[in-house]
Amino acid sequence: MTTTAPAASGRRLVRIRPSSGGQARLRRAAAVRIGFGLVWAVDASFKWLPGFIHGQTLSDELGQGTSVHIPAIHQWILMWHAVATSAPGAFAMGVALTETAIALGLIFGLFSNAVFLGSALYSLGIWSSAEAFGLPWTAPGITDLGPAVAYIFASLALFHAHAGAVWSLDSRLRPRLGRLAWLCSPTAEMITS
């Protein structure tokens, strides 16, 4: 269904409303986004526990460098270990704040595009450092590559599904952001089905 309205410039604006099937798809994507945000919120809540927030568990979290024998990956992990242990409380606070911001952005649909892409990059950082890409893959009993790799693909899938188009604050923010509107998901009206 399309509607037209005269614009101030004399041109006609055409708004295309997604079909009811398109709206249903966007609502399902939004429900997955909110659920994924709740998963991030639970994960973030663990980062606020005393053992992590005071930097007491960082050696365990980032101590996998010794089991990885690929030089570039070994050095990458050791670099993050050195960064984290140089100021463990500050590093842990940064991690807790980042994961909390991701959770809130997903739940409320706030700057969705930035949150989807940022959480994918953050998850890649976790997977490549704390989880060491799931290496060594030849270790006895290995069963998976680690959960962060799934977070990468989930974030990118939500980005491509326009999961912030409905049930989000993006629709209110986007018109006010001007050139930075790309940080928010397009509105349902902007998406053609």
C-alpha cells in the first residue's frame, strides 16, 4: 500500500508500507533482537559480579595464550592479556559497560545498526582473544569453537533483517540524527517488502 503527501518543496513524498507479511517478518526479527538483548543482559550481569569487576578472574579469562602455538594468535592473546592485567579493574569495568550498552541497545532498539555491527566486532574480539578461536582444535574433548562466534553471526543476521525497524527507539531518533541516521535501523516504512 502506498500513500502520497505533498512536501514543502512541492514534490510528492511516497511512503511505501511493508505488506502485512513484511510487517510480521519485522516483528519476528524485533522479537529475536529483544531476546538476544536479554541474553546479552544476563551475560553483562555476570561481568558486574565482584570476581570479574575487580579484575580477579581476568587471568583465567585471558590465560589461553599458553595453549595456542600459532605465533600470530599466541601474540594477539598475550597482548590482550598484558592490556587487561596492566589495569584489571579498568579493563573489567570497560567490558562490563560495553556488554551492558550492547544489551540495552538491543532490548530498546537504540542505535540498532551501530549496536549490531559493534556487537559483531566486539564478539570477534572476544572470540579471538578470550576464546582463542576455540584453539587448539586438536585438544582432546573439544566440542565447539566457543559461543562468541555464534554472537558474531547472530548480530550480523539481525543487522541484515532490519531487526531495529519496529518496537525500537530508532524510529524516533533516526529523523533527528541527520547524517548520523545510518546508526539507527531504517523504519518499517523505509523498507520495501
